[in-house]
Amino acid sequence: MKKKSKVFIFRRGYWQTLAVCAFTSLLYGFKYTVVLKQNPGALDIKKGLLSTAVLFIISATASMLAVRWYYKLKDKGPGHSQ
């Protein structure tokens, strides 16, 4: 008998969530490094990249947990009551 290998593939909601989180954090990093600086000659790229990465990690973690919760409720179905 062949063993079925289970490969964990993200559902579409996970990919959409990661894309939105990446887009939002990149926009924030752009805003931090370009728009909010008074002197464009002295841009602090390291702080901008760090804030972008931190924002992405925090927002991606929270969003992934929300998407996971949504899919668990969806998979449970309307016929199951607690």
C-alpha cells in the first residue's frame, strides 16, 4: 500500500493575507524613510527597514491567526454546534 504524503499547502486566504501584510509594511517603510524625514539627504534606511520588518512580522502573525481561525470555523461547518 502506498502512503499518501501530506504536503501542507497554504489556502488562498493565507497568500492574500501575506500579500496585504507585505504591501502594507512596505508602504509604511516608504512613508517612514521618505515622507516623514525633513532632510531627504540624511535618510535612515536601517531604521526604515527595521520598522518595515517588525511591522510585517507583527501584522502577518496576527493576520495568519485570524485566517486560521476563519478556516477552522469554515471547515467545522454550519451543522456542528458546541
